[in-house]
Amino acid sequence: MSEVTTSRRGGYLDRPSSSSLADVIDTILDKGLVIDAFVRVSVVGIELITIDIRIVIASVDTYLRFAEATNRLDLAESGGRDLTELSGSMMESGSQGKTKGMLQGAKEALLGDGDDGRRGDSDEDDEEPEEEREPRQKRTQERPRRRPVRKEQA
Amino acid sequence: MTASTSATDHGEARVGQSLYLYGLVMPDASLPDALTGVSREPVRAVGLEHVTVLVSDVPDAELIGLPAEVRAHAAVLDAVAAAAPVLPMRFGTTAAGEDQLASALPTERQRAYAGRLGELADVVQLSLTARYDQDAVIAELVDEEPEIRRLRELTRGRSEAATYGERTRLGELVVAGFGRKRAADADALERMLTPLVERVQQREVGQVDAVLDAALLVRRDAVARLEEALEEAAARHAGRVTLRLVGPQAPYDFVGEL
């Protein structure tokens, strides 16, 4: 089962031909038909991730991370560069690297391997290392990367 | 393969075999060939009276691991959804065997699901995510909010330990600023989408730089038009907001209604 979409590339719209793991988890988490008679496996790994995320968003960690990002930014002070100028360089550096949020980070740390990034169909340039993710990342990675899931009665 | 013929492909000698369930399709649905599912098992169709269930064997009855299985589950359903309406089962659903499929899905329930599949015949789900370019929005906030500007200048170049309180406050204000912008931008985006889609189902956003996470229910013949409109929007907002569109997918976000 290869491509199922009519995908186009090269535009501004990010239109991958296949879903990444992050897309998939966003999409199928807690959704779909539930029929009582059937047994559901309990999805331990996924539940842990969502708990993680809620903690992260409203945390001091997040505030400090955004304070740092605000400090790092090198523009308004020179009083010069307006947003239109800015967009050029932004486009090149891409949105995936530095703006990849904690959710993504946590997911990839727990679930993903190198080839499981935002773009499910490419295994190059999925740059993982990012300074601003470190404290959370380390903690997350202490867990086993892949959690087997035990079957239990739903 | 078609649902009706393949029902018998592996049908023999499977009694009591634990099954992994993907979703329900119409009995006459035309399905992609050679779908590979969870644990790399071939997906097959088990035909009931009014619906057909897509299943695969679970070779190791004990373990379903992540993340390969999550991806396999979605890959099967999305491939099917591209060709035919499908009602996805929740991830991780298993049945004790083919016999249990019929007993868990009595005729009147099958009819209800078949009716819903009929309603979904002409639509697919797509997922849209809109993300801020973090630096672009921070630049706006520094420009717009004096307190952010002040705290930024106060903390810049000084150690985190010496400015912990100010940094926390700065970060809090910036995060709140993202929230305000999100409210306005998500609204505008949804207004733009409304005439192009049948339904918009907003998902809870979990990230500071998120603008919108939404499942869109779109007529199959309107997908191209939606893509064009989003391409234009993405070009217009380049450098500030990035748009990502994934699908067609099974209607995960819309099984409960309609």
C-alpha cells in the first residue's frame, strides 16, 4: 500500500504523501468505533505521552524555554528588520526544526526512531538534536523507547 | 481484492484464532490489494450480513507493541479510506475469533453501521495542522508588548540563576501572547475552511506554537479545491504560519456522529 493521496510538492502547503508517526498518533488517539464485546489492548505508551504533554505545557520548563527563545532572538533591538524581511530567512530555516513543539518532542523521544519524523516518507534530514528540548528530553528518554502493550480486558 | 471474494481466502482453520480489527466497510467495497497490517500479517475481510470486517491474525496473542502497530493500523485504514468508506475501530481492538464478530455485531447493529457507511460514502477525512513560526510570533510580541520588551532586555545576557523570576515571568507572558494570537488566527482559519468542507472538528491543541489542529470532513470531489485554497493560504502566511495537510484518512474523528 504505497501512496494513497494525490500529493503535490514544492508549494507552501506541507502535503506529505504518507502520515508520520506523530500525525498518526494525533489522529487515532482515543478515536474510532468501540464495540463493547471486543477486547481492547491497553495502550500504555500513548497514555503516558498525553499525560506528559499536559504537564509540560503549563510548566516553568516551558516558560523558561520561551524566555530563552525570546532572549535569543536577534532583531527588534536593532530596530530594523520587519516581518517581511524576516520571512525569507524563516522559510529557509524551516519550521520543523526549532518550532517543533514539546508534543512532537515527547512523542519522538518515546516512540520514534530517526526515520519516524514529521515526514514519513523521507529518512534524511530529520534533525533531532535541539538544545531547547534537553531537560524534558532526557527525562523522557530514560523510559524504554518502545513499550510493549499487554492485552487486558477493556 | 473485493470484500466479498476475500472473505474466504483464509477463512478455513481460523476458528479460535485471535483477530485484530481495523474497521467496517460495506460488503461490496472495493479494497486495495495486499494490505499488510499489524505484526505484518495480511489483512483480510470477513463478510457479515450487512457489513464486512477488516481483520488480521494476531500471531502473538500477548503483545502488540508500539509504534509499528499504530502505524500499521492507520496505514491500513487510510489506504482503505482512499478507495471506499470505512468506519475505523479504535486502535487495539481484538476479537477472540471470527465467530465472535457475528455475535458482537447483531443484525440491527450491522444495519446501523451500514447506514453510517452510506452517509460517509462521498466524504473523506483530512487532518490540518497550523503551526506558528515561533521566532516570527515572538518578534511580534516583543514589538507589541512593552512588558515583554522590558523583561527581555532585563534578562538578556544574564545568567538564568540570576534572573529566574524575570525569565519565568517573561516566558509566561510570551506563552500567553501565543494564546491570544492563536484565538484570533484559529478563528480566521476556521472561517476560511467552512465553505470548503462539510465539517470541521477542532482538536485540543497541546503546543504553544499550535494555531489549529483540526479534522476536516471533505467531499471526495472537493479535496483538490481545499488543497488549492490551503496552498494559497500557506503562501499568504509564509514565514509566520505553516500549514500541513494529511490524508485522505479514515473518518476517525467523525465515527461518533452523523
